[in-house]
Amino acid sequence: MLVDIRANKPLGNFYLEDLRYNRTDFSLNTDFDLTPGWYKLVIEYPGSKLKLEEIIINEQALDILLYSGWFLEQRTGFKTSPGTTLFARGQFEIWIHTDMGLMIQTIYESIQRREFGMNLFDKYMHTVDRPMDLPEDCPAIIRNWFANGNGPRWWKKNNILTPYEALDPEVLADIDKAKLLDEMTNMCDYSKDNPKFALPLKGKELKGTRRGLRSGYELPYTELDELPGSEMKRLCEKAGIKRLLGCTLQMQYPGESFVPHVDEHYDPETKAVMQGPCSFMLDLSEDSSQHYFKVGRGGLIPLDVGCFANFNYAHATFNASDIPRPLCILNGKRDNTIDYLLMN
């Protein structure tokens, strides 16, 4: 691997970081060995304003692809795009690949050429799908699914291909999850069999349950005024859900998983409105840090703050914690005029 970084003044610290957060230091214009894959190139603020001019990888200039990076400000955590000017304590970050052809293809398939040099976070979201190591007694298909890290990708927002849309953490901060769980336990009185793709750890018995407000996901919608729970109504209003198509409480116990699958259980009329990121999910447990839910190349999704997931992508789950995972799943008609999504 050969890397050169050109700027209007001498650089400070710089290094590479792989998908498992391992750091590699290197010298400019000096060939070094690197395992094939994705790496985040980090260039730290040197103490005074610095302007990046070009990055050259294996004798290939990034040119406009340089604008796929951003500046991460240390004090605020805010990402500035375009970020080629290092203006405060922080660092410039850009994901590169040892195979430049793959890097070019991935970025051009994600970002329209005319938008390089603009603030990409206005129209796109950025994800990094990282590999994870799960316990040996976890089913092989689950271990393999989570061990596969697809790396970074830009996604067009509010698009049928967007893998998920996360809410800003402040939006649902005052939702009483315990009250919501109690309401859902009472209102979701249709018991649903766990699908055949639900699995326990080796040698364990499957205990997970699914309960729904209705028996399935068929039109017509349920109006919010028809809901018996006040906290559920508040949740829908805050999350921008105008009408409900389905409401499910899914309980997943420690060590249990759902194998990779695509949701295809809708009738034709329902499927027509179940496109893009339209399935809302919120983890109702006190600690969701080890409740893993991965949607295709989009990687892990933030169940703790609430998000809309696109179940037209293959997705799988695993509860790596020692507590049950009560998951609120809502499908319905969204109010896309509300500006409540996590923007940066």
C-alpha cells in the first residue's frame, strides 16, 4: 500500500483504522503491507488551520472522491462536509479501500457526481457495517451473518433503498418505555407463532414470543384515536406515524436470534405501502447495548432511540445480553413532513 497526502502545510498525526478499530501507522510515500479491505484514513488537526489538497493511493489521486470524507470536530462531535479544511481540534476522516476499483465503484454507486463538494449529510446518511464475533454456541448462520462486515457506504435519504432512518435521540427521550411495554402487553392480544427462522442457542429451548394488535398486516389502517394506550398514541405522534397498519410486541430472550430473512408475508395491497424504511422499531428494555439488529449492508441499527427500518433488505437479530429484549414494532403511514430524523 502506498499513500501520499498533500496539503498547504506540514501534517500532524495520521493513521489508518480498520473495521475492527485496529490502528496502523505508516509513512507517506513508503510502501507497506496491509490486509485487503476497508480502512478509515484519519488526519488529525495539527494545531493550526490546514487545507488538504489531494490524497493519492497506490499512485491514484482521489480527485473529487476526496469530498466523500468529512471533518469531525472534537468539541461538538459535529461532522462538516465538505471537510478538507481542518479548522479546529478534531480530524479529517475518509474511508478508503486497498482495491481502488472497489472504492470508486462503491462511492459512485452511492453519491451523484454533481453533489461532490456539497454538504453530503444534507441528502445522504453514512453507515459503517463492521464485523462482529458472536459466541460459538450461537447458530452458525448467525455467527457468519454478523462476522461479515461490508464496510462504509453512503445512502440517499428518504429513498426506497435507504436501509434505515434513525430518530434524533431527543425525539423520544420522554417516552415512558415501562408504561409503553405495559400498554402493549395489554393491547396486543393476538398471539403469533414465532417464525421458523427464530433460533435459540445450541441445546437451548426457544422461549421468544410475538403478540400483535391484529392478526396480521392487512389494510385498512388503525387510526390513532382507536388505540387504547395513551403512551402508544404519544409514541406514534412523536415518531411521525399517522395511522397504524400493524403493531407487534416481540420478546426475544438471551441467546435467541432471527436468521437472515426478508419480510415477504404481506398481501399485494399491503406490500405496495410497505416500501423503503417504513417499519418503526424501539427497544423497550433498560439497556439495549447488546441487542443486535443488522439490516443488510446498513449494519447495526440504533434500537434504543427508535428508527424506521427497511425490511426489503435481509436482516437478522441476536440477543447477546442476559436480559429479554422487548421490541416495539410499528408499521403504518408516516408523516414525512416532520423533521425529526438524526441528521449528522
